[in-house]
Amino acid sequence: MTNQVKKDGGEGDREAARRYNQKTEEFTESDEGQDAIDKGPQWRDEQGAKEAGKAEETGRKRAREMDPQVTRDYSNPDK
């Protein structure tokens, strides 16, 4: 067996992962990225927004409890 490296790096290419992470970080810190984050998801039609809301509601019903990171009452540490 030879230890030749493929040009594409194959699955799990660390260099490609580094480039992706760097570009993602640059985008999220840019003005354009911040604008996209502030806008949040945009639905093309009312139907898509309704379906997303319904799916979120269904997921919340099945959850055992609410995530404390979402709503935390710091005045009552037991909850």
C-alpha cells in the first residue's frame, strides 16, 4: 500500500473543513451576515409559514419539558 493523498482529500478533508469554517465565520461577522441573521427565516407564502408554525407546535407538544435556555426564571432557581 502506498500513502498517496487524493487530490480531493476525500470525505473528512480537514483542509476543506477549515476553509468552510473560516468562510462561515467571516460571513456571520460581516454586515451582510448580520442582516441575514436579524431577518431570520423568510417564507415565500403564508402556507409555508403556517406549516412551520404547526410543525414547531407539534414538536413542543412532544417535548418532555421546556428548554431552560429558552425561558429561564432567574428569580426561581428550581424551575
